[in-house]
Amino acid sequence: DGMTIAPAGQLTEGTGHHHIIVDGGSIEKGTPVPADATHIHYGGGQTSDTVTLPMGEVRLGMQFANGVHASYGRDMSASIKVFVK
């Protein structure tokens, strides 16, 4: 709430984009979200996707970050556990 989805690349107050974190939690405020196989960036401003996950229990974290991928912290994150068959 209170934020607008925008592509990465520019720092504009009140905007940002999503990141999915596979088997991880929130990222400390101001810390860049890593770019690797377990940190999926949606820097184009995407709001939906299909992802392939490993079998078994998986924790999915969602982290909102600013235009240069710096995390907005715990207040702009959420996580769930899913079981992939």
C-alpha cells in the first residue's frame, strides 16, 4: 500500500518493483537485492510471472525495492511457505 510499481533505473520517491526470494526472507532496508538464481528481479515493473520451483517445501519471499534495487526492508516484504509436488 502507498507505493506505485515502476521499472528499475530511476529513483522516484513512492515507487519501486518486486523481487521474489526463493528460500529466503526480507532484506535489510537500503541493502541491494542480490541478482542470482534465488533472487528473481522484476525490474521491468512486472506484476505477474510463472516460476519453476524445486520439489518439496519452499519459502517464497516477496521484497519491494526502489529503482536501484535497494530494499525497502521488512515493512515492504512478505513471505509464505508452499509445498511443490
